[in-house]
Amino acid sequence: MAIQQEQPLPPPVSSGVRTINARCVLRAESEHRVVVVAGFAMHRYHARDAVAAAYAMAFLVDAGYATQKVVAVAFDC
């Protein structure tokens, strides 16, 4: 009889991570924000920079990475 091996669990999601959808994540640490798409940092900005946040939202929608609804939820709009 074969022994079943244990599989490691994925690391827990830190409190500064907001999942936008299956391939997009918004990471926040201190005063910095990073939009990650498929593992690549696509846009980074300061938390108080409203124009940069708006650009990040428009970029995700215009590039087809996320819908307006999920972006609005992730960015608290």
C-alpha cells in the first residue's frame, strides 16, 4: 500500500493584499501600492496619489485585465 505524501499549503495572504480577480492583485504596504498582473508589477504609486490610482484603475479596464465592477470594489470606489 502506497503512503500518501503531504502537499504544502500555499502561503497565507497578507493583510495588505486585495485580490481583484484571478490574475490581478492590488498590494499595499505602508504608503505604497502596486498593481500586479499575472505576477508582474504593472503599476506602482503612492497611496495619496489620487491621479496615479485613477490611472491604475483605467489601465486595468482598458487593457482588458479586469472589469469596471471588480476594479471599483478593489479600489473602494
